Amino acid sequence: MRRITIFGATGSVGQSTLDLIGRDPQAYRVVALTGGQNVTQLARDAIRFRAELAVTAHDACLPALRDALAGTGIEAAAGAAALTEAAARPADWTMSAIVGAAGLAPGLAALKQGRTLALANKETLVAAGALVMREAATSGATILPVDSEHSAVFQCLAGGEPAEVERLIITASGGAFRDWPVERLARATPAQAATHPNWTMGQRITIDSASMFNKALEVIEAREFFGIAPERIEVLIHPESLVHALVGHADGALMAHLGPPDMRHAIGYALNWPRRAPLPVARLDLGTIGQLTFRTPDPARYPALDLARQVMARGGLSGAVFNAAKEIALDAFIAGRLGFTAMSDIVARVLDRAEAEPGLIDAAFDLDNVLRADQMSRNWAQAQIDGRVYG
Ligand code: NAD
Ligand code: MG
């Protein structure tokens, strides 16, 4: 029986992971499940999957979690230290599916075990790619990509080495506003941004899809994961979301990965790797689909993509700055305190501000410095937003 731990078990990726595990309960033993405020769901899943431990990120939710688990023998815990402790419990396969930079510390702690980390939390690589890859190399852990585009690239590469690759093309749906006039974007509301044309995902990543901050994070994620030069990574809008990524080889051949827009595909690949096993996902009928379309993203509509290029060119801790500023700008947009297009303005200003801070971006690449850059950038972003609203 493989021992499994899932960080962010109550979220969209976490639930899809449990769906797959629940189809073959004899094969898995669940060690820990973690969640946020949704304690009822966390407890229900912990009981159903006979987890050893359930952890909520919020101390205030602990009494409710304890109540819900009373008499079951399942341990309940809360808070950041409990998450890291859960990550240190022996597990063969750990899913990192918390949203945001909050996923970084548990992911790093899980890597120290030297087992397998299935990585959905892209922020981990964006904020601390060099640190994460170093930790994996030291402990001998395997990181498997779960972001669908990166899983697609990984599958297209099977047998090949990134060094032999001429280019990676990751596709983007274009998000909720891909066909809106650019002038309307400034007035887009959170509710409008939180509808995705092709996938059902968590609220934050869905809004990031509309702004293309999600693709911006993924370009950086691809650079960190595959170690490929930034200029070899391309983004292509593909409204059907059936081709997830393409890998271009030195001879001009392109290998494409196609699949239905269902995260259980990428999660299942990471779960069964290095083998392939049947998955309960729809089979594509290309004759009925008829056509696949592609177009180049317009930089004026999606400024986040240029910001990602800046971050890759700058290197150092600029990824941590970028991610943190984006998280605060996104919070403010969701709260109705910031316009949709102002999010990228805020991130651009925070990148400039961080550049002017002596020693910040070029500090040694360790967790303390990543968290320091993250916190300072959050403060700067918040000050920018407060200035805009009240100033
Ligand atoms: P979600 O919002 O549905 O779920 C997030 C999970 O993290 C929940 O369990 C929540 O309780 C937990 N969480 C939230 N804030 C936390 C905090 N501060 N501390 C600890 N736990 C916290 O998100 P999702 O859509 O499942 O995405 C999860 C991650 O996977 C993100 O990094 C996202 O970018 C990535 N991802 C998601 C998809 C998708 O289809 N949903 C696809 C590719 C990559
Ligand atoms: Mg993705």
C-alpha cells in the first residue's frame, strides 16, 4: 500500500486526487489530509479515507475539526507548524495542492523525505525554484509536475532530455476575457473573471487565467522545472484547451499532448508514473471536435506575460517578489478594492521597488530570504493599493 498525503485536499486539485484514490482504496493508505476553513469537508474526507491526521491551516478552526473527528481516532491539528509536521510524516507520494506561497514550506518539508512530490502548487517553483530543485537533488526526491501544461511537456519529453529541446510551447485558454474589447477590461468584476471557459478550478487560479498571471507563473514554472532558457518557452492561445503543451525538437518536429480539460489526467499521470494506467477521463473524439485553433497572445491584453519575461531575465529572488505582489493584488481585486488591469500595474511597481532595495533580489537563495522577499513585497503591494484607494 502506498502512503499518500494531500496538502490542500479540500480544494479543486485535492478533490480530484481523492477521486482517483477512492477508485482503488486497497492500493493506498492516507497519512495526512490538509485544508483551510472547510472543516466539515476535511473531516468527512479524513473519515472516508481513514487518514491518520487531518490539519486545518487555521488555528481558529481546530475546535470544530476536533469535534467533527471526535471518536474516530483521527488526529486533528492546526496552523503552519502542524502543516510542516504533517509533511515530515513518512509518505511515499505527497500532493502539493495548497494555493499560493503558503504551499512552499510544506512542499519543502515533504521533499526532505526523499520520496515523491506531485507538484500542483506552481507558486513553489515561481517563488523558490532554485531552492526547491536543490532540496530535491540533496534528498533524492522526485518532483512530478501536475500543472497540466507541465505534465504535458513532461509526457512529450519521455525519453528525451530538455537539453535537446528547441522550444516548449504551453497553451492558454485565454481566460474569461479573451474576446472582450481591451478597453472593457479595466471594469471587469471578480465574478466575471472567476468564470473559466473550459475548466473548473479554484477561484484564484481562474481569475489568474483571465489576467494570464496564471500563464505568467507557468512560464516561470517551466523554466525552473525543465531548466530551459526563457527565450525557448512560448505561450499560445488555444481556446479549445485540448492541446496542453507542445515540445519542439532540433529537427523541427513538434510533439503535442492532447487530452480533455480534466485535471485527473495530469494528477493520474503523476500517481501512476512511471507507468500509465487507465483513468476515468473522457476520450477525445477529434472527428466530432473538428478543429483546433491557435493564436498568439496580444501583449497589450496580457501584460502579465511581459512581467514574467522580466522576472526570468532578472533571476534571483524576483520570482518570490512577483508571486507575492500578484497574490496581494489578486486579494484586492477579489475584495473589490482594485481594478482588473491595475493588478499588473501593482506587480510592475513592486518589481521596480524590490530592484531598488539593496541586496534583496540578489540575496542568497534560502528559505529565510525567500520569505523575507515575499513579506516585503506583500507590504509594498499593500501600500500601493491603499495609496490608490485612499490617497
Ligand atoms: P483551491 O482554491 O480549490 O484549493 C486550495 C486548497 O488550499 C484548499 O484545500 C484550501 O483549504 C487550501 N489553502 C488555501 N489557503 C491556504 C493557506 N494559506 N494555508 C494552507 N492551506 C491553504 O485551489 P486549486 O484550484 O485546487 O489549486 C491548488 C494549486 O494547484 C494552486 O497552486 C493552483 O495554481 C494549482 N493548479 C490548479 C489547477 C486546477 O485545475 N484547479 C490546475 C493546475 C494547477
Ligand atoms: Mg496550468
